[in-house]
Amino acid sequence: MRIAIIYLGRRGSGGPLSFELATHLAAQADVLAVLSTQAESLDAWRASGLPLLLTETYRTTLGAALAWANHIALHRLARRIRAWQPDVLIYPLFYTLNPFLQMHLRGIPSVVAVHDVEPHPGLRDRVYHWLEDLSIRQATRCLIFSQAFLPDIARRCANPQRVDVIPHGELSYYRRFDLSASAAPPETPKLLFFGRITAYKGLDVLFEAFRQVSARRPVRLLIVGDGDFRPYRTLADGLPNVEIVNRWVSEAEIDGFFRQASLVTLPYTSASQSGVAAIAAGYGLPVIATRTGGLPEQISDGETGLLVAPGSAAELAAAIERLLDDPALARNLGDNLLREYRDRRNWDRIAQEVYAACERAISDTVTR
């Protein structure tokens, strides 16, 4: 089978996810990676030995609109992809050029991954949502990462009969940088919140929980992520031992932040699944998450982490203190999470499931 993986994003976890999928699929198929020349993970792709097809992508909103309208450039890119003669196309992460490129590649079976089946509050505008729906409708098959969202993907124009549910893979990709391998663990326990800062991430709940915990014991809090931090500034002011890194961080920096952490917090009020939990798994870190969306499918309460009610600072504080009071439990939860990802969510297994989805996509196209 010849598989073209089309990832046109510039930065973020989409690059590592696509890289892991492509390199593991290459064990059982011929794989072409179609990438942006601006992809942050480009060095890793070049070192992989996979054949690459590079293309320019946009950086601004205006650039996006011009790119959508530039059907000559899209046709040229599609012609280059067709020349490789792929049997199937995989779009591992939504990018706003995807639906337009799909139009130009009509006739080739496509598998589209839908990461946020139910858009997060306040993150996606109508145009983005409409474009993703357009991509979903054109897909031969869709991949989602949580059973909980099967009803939602059906409402977004995808026939449940052509939807495959696969697990979110471990993101040990960032350990390749290993810039802090010799760093000693922090003397004072450190909680880590990592990822884009936006309303549904529950930072207000985390700050209140941290206020309660820090009033009773020494503990540190590290907030790392891009986004508007202004709504939380007054909550953070006056709290002891809070470090805030409010910017986009490079792939090479991520390893250092996770090596500093004693445990990872996901106080989300809405979630499809969490790439942060997948990164934490690679470091064997205990995770405290909320019972929302697909998170309970990633974190088994009391076995691979702890789950609390979304929006409850008291429950979150109690869970944090439980792990700080019982280092053996914290260590076991982190070890179990790592084992869960290595045994059941490893990339060899995921690649096999995606390969099977590609076979079904080809079969679906033949029988239509």
C-alpha cells in the first residue's frame, strides 16, 4: 500500500503525532510525507529517511484567505501528490487548506483524523468549524480518539459506519531533545500545567486549588503555555511559588518542563482527549484530570491517575494533597500510565489500526 500523509501545520503536537504515525506505518507500507516548509519538526522528518514533499504554507489570517483562493497552487500541489500514485491519503490533523486540497485530490480514498469532535468553547469560529465539516464530509473514513464522541461525529456529517476509534499515542517524541537529563528532581514538589491557555482549561480552578494546598504545605506551580493570561493575573498575584511561562514554547524546551514536574494537572472543563496526558505518560508522571469528554478513557481513576469533578477546586486540591502525601502512590500511578501507553497505546499498535482503516477506506471507495 502507498500512503501519503498530509500534515501542513507549522508547530504544535500535530507534527510529532504525524511523525510517529508516519515512521511506524513505514514498517508495513510505502509512506510519503507532505509537509509545510515551515514545520517545526522538519529536522526530525528529514532524518527519518522517509520521502518528503514540501510546500509553502501561510502564516497569517490574510495569508490563509489567499491560500484558500489560490486554486492554481493547490492544483499544482495535488498534481505532485498524484504523481506519487498514493492508494490512500491520511490527514492526521485538521488544517484549513485540507478541504480545498481534498477537492483537488477527489477520487483518492482519504482518512481524516478529527481531534476535537466537539469544538472547545471559545476556541473555534464559524469559518474554522465550517471548513472542518467540509473536510469531514469529503473523507472516506474518519478517525476519532474517544468512544464518547461517536454520537457527536455523527452529528457532524460523518456516517458512524465509516468512523474508526483509535487511541491517542504516547508522545515520547520530546525526549529526543533530552536537554535536562542530568537535572535533579525539585526539592519542593512542583505541579505542572502545560498547554494553550484558554477558558475551558480550568486555570481558575487550578489557582484556587493551589491556594488551598500551598496554605498547608510547601509546593510549587509551573504554568507553561501560549494564550491570553490576563483573566488569571489577579488569581496568580499573591500566590507563593508560582512560575508562569506565558508564550509558545519550542519542541526542544518541552522536555525540560516535564522533567521539572512532580505531577501534571489537567483541570479542564471540556476535553476531547489530551496530548498533555500522552506527553506525561512518556515521563512516567502521575496525572490528575477531570471527568470530562474523553479524559476518562485516557486516565483510569486510581490506576493510571486520579480523576476529579470538573470545576471543583476542593476535589482537585484533595487529589493533589493525596499524591503529595503518598509518593509511592504517585510513583505507581505514573508507572502504570507509562505501561498503559507502552502496552496498549504504542505506535506500532496504532499504526496497525490506522493501516486497517486505510484498507477499509480503499474498500469503501471500490464498493461505492
